Amino acid sequence: MIERDLYNVVNKRISDKKAIIIVGARQVGKTTFIEHILKDKDYLLIDCDDPTTKEQIENANTETLRRIIGNKTIVFFDEAQRIKNIGLILKIIIDRIKHIKIFVSGSSSLDLQDRINEPLTGRKWEFSLFTLSWNELVNQYGHLTMMQQLETRLIYGSYPEVVTAVGDEEEVLKQLSSSYLYKDILKLNEIRKPEILEKLLQALAFQVGSEVSFSELSNNLGIDKKTIESYIQLLEKSFIIFKLNPFSRNLRNEISTKRKIYFYDNGIRNAIISNFNSLSLRQDTGILWENFLVSERIKYLHYHRISANIYFWRTKQKQEIDFVEERGGKIYAYEFKYNPRKKIRIPGSFERQYTPVFSIVNKDNFFEFLN
């Protein structure tokens, strides 16, 4: 059992009445995480993947829910997005059946968040669980071991099953990417042409770290722009990709219409383009490094409850900064260079305008950025 950084955060919320919602991509360990929290407690597990259970819960009224729960004081709804009226069900339990603590996991926020946000306003704590973070792996295996594994993590990512399947990472990722990428999106949104989704994902995988234009994607892929926007939104809600918007204070030469798109996991990105070559044989080491650092930083900020706005910065003259973080009233600017020997200076126009704290993050010092 690898201890998750989110554990202490969630543990502090167990004693109050609000439901605890854990969302995240498929196979990141949400069920294991909640079961670990509840390991010494007597609780009712409701497996929403089970057809009989699903039917019983969807058709339940207050009294039926009382009978189902019985004398339990803790109820765990696993894969709750399968229940079409889950928000209302949870609201009834919280409001009508006293002294019940609810835990909910969802493999996707596709429908779950839409279904619970309004009914559970003021009645829930919601957290995201991601693939294993660098810090979690260091705490488990030690700094030296993980530094030896750095290239492996850049190529294969850090899904729990991938981390433990030493020597079989490629096969696990191929299986994981196909089922993980399409199951919820296609099923819940009735997308009948998965090949369009595949083409879009491949295009995004090759553009990691570059500015993305929905119009250009539409033209290059022969797909309607609204469809592009819709699919990207679905991919975001499924915890496959995320966007970084440009940092701008309305200076005329700053670009503010495009965005960068990253993958939450390097392994999934590499599985999409079928490239698991070592770094010495790749032309995209810088892309893998940037994707790794940005996704790991998001994990760190979320798990440690740090409020920050994150961006990239670029001008029409192609001056750029990989990552900009706005927190505590200060601006922090980061350039990502895998090779420690590569030196770079902060663009003068950015420094004069924003007086940031500037850092270069390379393979010799990156653990400071993630800790």
C-alpha cells in the first residue's frame, strides 16, 4: 500500500456530516484509497457497477434507503456515476437518515459532478485523486531509487498498475489506455465515432507544450470546431488532459487567445502515439519533461490545498515562459530544461512588468519544485 498524500487531507474531514467525494481517472486507486481510510470501520459498500445494486438504488425512496443501509453508520458508493440520480439519493440520505457518513468515488466527473453539485450544495467535500505523485513514490521507495527511475516515469508514467508491473509497462498501458480513455466518454455521452476521439488525442499528444488552436485542429482533422471544443471538454472531465491558459495583463504584445494542453500522465500520452523509446532515441524529451513537471505540480498544489493560478506566458515576438504561478500576491516564473547544462535568462519584458521570482527546473533540482 503506497500512502497517498491526500490521505491526511481527507482524514481531517471524516468527523463532520458532509459527504466525501473522491473523483479521478479510472485505475488511479480511488477504491483502494477509500477502503484504506475505512479499513478499521464497519461500513456498507454499495458497488454501483453491479446491475442489481444499480436498479435498487435508482428506484429507492427514503424508506427503501433506510432498509438498505440498516444499522450501518458509514456508506461507500463506489463508481457512483453509474447511478443516474445519485445527487438526489445522496441528499436524501444526508437530510433524512441521520448519523450517516457518506463516501463516494467516481471514475469520471463526466456526469458525477453535474449530478451532485446542485443537490449537494453545502453538503460535500470534493477531492481529486491522481496517478501516483513523485512525492508519494519517493516516500515509498526512497529518493535514490526514484532518481534511478526518473527516465522510467517520464516514459511510462505513474499509474499504480504501471508502477508495479515492472517489465510489463507497455502492455499494461496499451490495455489501460484503450479501456480508460473510451469507456466512460463513449458510454455516458453516446459518442458513436471513437475514431474521431482517437485522431484528436493523437493530435493533442503531438502538441504537448505548444499552443493549441481549436480552429487549427478543426482544419487539420476535418472536424467541426464545436465538436473539437466538446470533445476536449469531455477529455478534461475524464482526467485525461488539462489546459493551461496564457498569462496576460492585457499588454498588447502578449498572446491571450490560445492555450496549452497537457496529459495528466506521460504513459497515457506515449501510449496514444505508440512511442515507448528510451530518452536517448527520442526527439521529445523536453516535451515529456514539461508534461511531467506541470502535471506533478498540479498534484502537489491540490494535495497540499495551496491556492494558486497557473499559466504559461508568450508574446507575439515568441518570448516565452513555460510555467507561471500566481499565489500569495507574488508571481513565480519557471523554465523547464531537462539538461542541467542548458542556461536561460528570463525575458526582460516579463521581468520588468511583473518582477517575478524566477527559477530554472532541471533534472538536478526538480524535486524542490515538487516539494
